Amino acid sequence: MPGTEEQTYAFERRHDILVTAEPGQILDYVSNPNSWPEWITASHHIESADRPLVKGDSFRELWHTKTGEAVLNWRVTDSAPGRLWIGETQTPFLGKIIVRYDVERVGGQTRFTRTLLNPARPKPVTPQMIAAIDQEAKASLENIKRNVENKEFIGG
């Protein structure tokens, strides 16, 4: 019936950090979902090949939420080595979640940018939610920086 569609809310948030490493090293690290529990607090178990994933690959993540645990079935929708990686999942509580990782050389460092998109959230994002997202993103990016800069890369 016309007019019975539920209201949804688009949301996008972008965070970045400069890392002293090559773009490919950073993207290889973050596009291997097995690294996620090392740098994302909410991610605690991954079922995936232990390698950087590429377009068409899929994996499963167990994620802590306020009300318990969520199972997220991810699909890599785009990837370009040393440049970008995009993954998507669908949840009953947030709708579609898209994460995009971009890397670009900036002088002697690389800017890593993580973009989170929810194209059709069932509820609007509150200022408190944005503050929590920003706080978690800041910690995650600092973890990536520390882990990548301290990791010995073969051939890197």
C-alpha cells in the first residue's frame, strides 16, 4: 500500500589517520578480516580466509552489541590493491552497513580513511551515538597505526 513504507535515515561518517607505511601494507592489513579483532573493539571472532580479501569474497564476523552478539555476513563488493576496499553486510538492527577503506600517499606517509555508511537506518543517529562512533573510530585508527607501523612486512 502506498504510504506504508517505513521512514529510514541515511548516515555516513568518515575518519582518517596518517600512517608511516606503504599504502599496500595498510590495505593488506585492514582488508584481511582476521586482523579486525586486533583493532576493532566490537569485533571478536572472524571466520575467513587468512589473507586480504578481494571483490567477491565473503566472511563471517561475530560482533559485540549492547544487547548481545550479532552475526554479520560480509561480502567484499569492490577492491583495488593499494587503493581501496569495500565490504557490505545486512543487519536487522541497522539495515545495510557498508565500510570503505581508502589509502593514499601523502608525502612520506599514507592517509588511511575509513568510511562507514548506513544508507537506510531504521532510526536517526543521535549526538550520543555519533560521539560513541567517533570515539571507537579514533581508537580503531590508532590501533591500525600502531599495529602496521610496528609490524614487520615481508618484502615491505
